[in-house]
Amino acid sequence: MTSAGSHEESGPLRRTGRAVGHALHKPFTGTAKGIRKATHAHGAGESGLGKLIELHAVNGAGDVMITVALASTVFFSVPTDEARGRVALYLAVTMAPFTLLAPVIGPLLDRLPHGRRAAMAGSMLARAVLALTMSGAVATGGLELYPAALGVLVCSKAYGVVRSAVVPRLLPPRFSLVKANSRVTLAGLLATGIAAPIGAGLQTVGPGWPLYGACVIFLGGAVLAFTLPHKVDSAKGERKAQLVEPHGLAVSRSEPGRGGGRRPGRAWRRERNGEKRPGLRSVGPSVLNGLQANAAHRALSGFLIFFLAFLLREHPFSGQSAVVSLGIVGVAAGVGNASGTAVGSWLRARGPEVIVVSVLAVALLVAVLAALFFSTVMVAALSATAGFTLALSKLSLDAMIQRDVPEEVRTSAFARSETVLQMAWVVGGGIGIALPLNGVLGMSVAAGILALGAATSVRGLLSTARHGSPHPRVA
């Protein structure tokens, strides 16, 4: 009787326990299924793009955890003058060597076409180890923190270069490259927005806790990288693109083909016969001009990050603290970036040259207005505009590379262009840290950066928009 009664009582208890467990588990499994459904929609799951989207979200979450830990140690924990010295040291020890290493990243990764999954996993694993290394030094701000930060920076940019080269191999049917990059970028932005407050919460527990969180995230990313399809590691039909025109190879214009179409010019055909590798100039001047315009946007981004960080700490917005002032600028930039990515996907890369010129003109106009009427509203407006135009201009550059660069060298071209853009960000950041903390002067320099980009690129982009691309491959 006792045994039977006990069994009868355990049945309802077991069922109740299962119901409670299911109720607690359902929000997490439901969220995970919802995320998986969104990332794998429209054929992205079958092609493998969905897994890359998830991997990029993990990458963004890990990077922002490290950023929170470094910002709290290098910037917020000490007086302004000392913070400026620390950031200057950070730039000298990390950014300056990175400027020398960045040109090597693309060519080096070009030599590993069969190991792209391993390269992305390696960048994740290396950052996990470096995060643990930094956790001991982050509280004291010792010099050993800076070489580790350099390693994290190099690994992060190496991942970005490989990711740009991988996307074209994971496109679903009837999926444009600009739409694919929009999805990947949005996933990274959303993950960053979610992970940033979590990192700030961990920071209240202890200075090393965001780095412990980053370590766990990157370890998961290393495993996730190997779940990408095997075709990511395939280099079948690929060749290497040069960023500058090889000596003796004239710019290759397209020639009339059968049926009224266009075909590559003689220089490109000679290259296919083994004479020379093509440069980005030889496959369409719009790509080079678009890269120059995007370099201006990326330099502006680096400049605003460092300049406004110090300016607003020393001279916060009227009636606001330094933290709130920086938060306003950060939120404005994030919203602008997400909006630009969404608009870029909606536009489907119609007339990318016109888009690049338009957003460059808008950014320049807002920067000039910020210099003339310097105020809280104008600084926030410039931050939002810079985020919006940076995202939309980069997506348009991706579309031009897809259209003008032959498939055989397209992945290499993405790697080289991304390296140039990262170098531009470093240069802009260096200008931002060196400039005196004068708001009008800073906004004037921001306008000058954009004006230089416009002077070197707008004429060529408009010419291409009027006369058409030499190699109209993709609509």
C-alpha cells in the first residue's frame, strides 16, 4: 500500500515538475527558435548564410565585452588628462603597429583559401585566450594590457577580412550580396546592443568579468565557425586581385560581345591567359572611387569615436553628465548605422555610385553645419548621420564589387578593400586623439575629412553613373 501510494503521489509531482521545467525552458527555446527562423529565412539556412549571420552576432557580442572592459580601465577610471595619456599610449602600442600589419592581413589570408573556417575559428580562439590574459591586467592598467589589446584588434580585423571573403560563397538563390551583407551587419549590431549592457553589468561585479564573458563567447564562436559549410573553404576558380594597377597593364575596358552584350577587354583576357593579375582599376574605376569615398567615411568614424570621447568627458552636453553625453552620441550612431543597413537592403543597390555620392554629400553638409552651429543637437545629428552614411556607403561599395569584379577575384578584392578601410579608421582615430579639445575645430576637421574623400571620388563616381559601368555584370 505504501509503495503504491508513493508511486501515485510521485506521478503528479513528476508531471508538475516537468510542467514547471517546460514553462521555464520555453522562453529560451522559443527565443532561440525565433532567432534561428529569422537568420535562416529566404534560403539562408540552406546556403549556410544563416550560420555566418549567427557567427557574426557572436563576434560582435564578444568584441563589445572587451570594449567595455578596456573603456572602463583606460578611459573612465582615471582623470581626463591621465585618460588621454593612456589612450594615446593605447594608440601608439596597438594602432600604430596595426597600421603596419593591416596591409599584410589581406595578402596573408589570400594564401589560406582552403582554411577560412579554421582562420575564423582561430581568430575567435585567440581572442578568448587574450581576454583571459587581459583579465589580470585590466584592473591595474599595466603595460602588458596593450600588447594583448593589439592582438585582439588584429584578430578582430582578420576575422572581418575573412568574413567579407566568405559571404559571396554563401549567397542563397536570388539573393543579392548587398542584402546578404545587410543581414550579417544587422545581426552584429543587434548582438552588440544586447551584449553592451550585459558587459556593463558584469563590470559592476569586477573589472575582469566582462573579459571572462568575452572568453566564453569567443569559445562558442570558435566551435560555431566549424559548422559553416565546407564550400567556405573551397577556392575553386579564385584568383588574387591587386589593389593597384600592375606596371605595364592598361586599364581594361569592356568590349562589345555577341548578342549586344559586353565582355572584358584585352587586358583582362591576357590576364586569364596567364600574363598578369588584374588590379581593381582594371575591373572598373567605380570600385576604386567607391573605396576612396568609403575610406573617408571610415576615417570619420574613427575620428569621431576618439575625439568626442575626450571632448564630452571634458565638456559634456549642457545639463548632462559625461556618461550620459557619451551615451547620447553612442545611441545616435548606433541607430544611424542600423537605419543605414536597413535602407541599404531595401534599396537593393540601385545605382550604387549615386548612393555613395549622395550620402557623402549629406554627411559633408551635416559636418559643416555642426562646425558652424556647434551644439548638442548638431553633434548628435552628425553622429547619427555618420553611422547612417557609413553603413549605406559600405553596402553600395559591396554592390559595386559584386557587379564589376569578376568572380575569380571577387573574394580577394573584398579582403583587400576591407584592409584599406580598417587602415582609414586607424588614421582617423589618430587624428581624433591628437586634436585639441575644441568642438568647432573638431567638427571642422570632420568636414575636412569628408571633403577630401569627395574631392578624390565624386567626379569618377558621377562619370560612371552617367556612362555606365565598364563591366555591368549584376543589376
